[in-house]
Amino acid sequence: MEKGIVFLVDGRQGISANDSQPIEDVIRKLQEADYTIIGFPDQTQEVFDGKESEILKNAAARQFTRLEQADICVAILFGQPSILATFLLGRASANRNKKIVIIWSDCPVSNRAMDIDYTSIYQAVQVSGGRVIDSTDNLIEAL
């Protein structure tokens, strides 16, 4: 019996990002718990110069429709999230009925070098009733 629809976002960047939490583990756990997975933006390694590129806007727009169909947004992050993942998390947080769960193994509070404050991501997760977790060990409980 299906428990819900999960929109899965892989927002990790970097060479060793998949070592942090293999995507296959996340998919397997969700499927074993009878969740349906939609959306699946691949890791994006775009260079962001402060302006939205057409490619990025188009990629985000394609995913927004799928995101709206989901009950839960699960994001896998490592270090600084990709720009596409940040857009999708922002869109998910705009919908107050959508729970957000983030698997973030090296969860930063802020990145002074890039002058990014992650407080807004944490607040969006809390408002949604979701959680930020550091591994898939307690993923199903977080949902």
C-alpha cells in the first residue's frame, strides 16, 4: 500500500559527493517503505555567476510540475547544495502542505567564503514538519 509520493532531489556537488550517501540506498529505502518516487534531478555542477541561466531556469521549471504532485520532498545534499536543488527546496517550502526532509551528511551552518546562510533552509524544513538528518539510517522515521 503506497504511503505517499516523494520528490527526490540529488543536490550534491563534487567528486566525492556520492560517497556521502549513495543515491541507491535512498531509493531502496523509500521503495521498501512503499513510497512512490517521482522527479529525480541529477546532480548539477553548474557554474553560477549570480545570474539565472536559461538552462537552469528550464531545468527548474520542468521539475516544479513534478514537485507539485508530491507529498514529501526528500533532498540529498553534500556541502553547498547545487543551485537547482536550492530552487527546488525554495519551491517546496512555499507549499505549506509539503513536508521536506534533507539528508545532509556534512550539514554546514553557513559558508563564509560564499556568504551563504543556510538558516532559511533549516527554517523551511522546520515549518514543513520535516527534519534535517545526517544519514539514511533514520530516513523512514523522518518521513
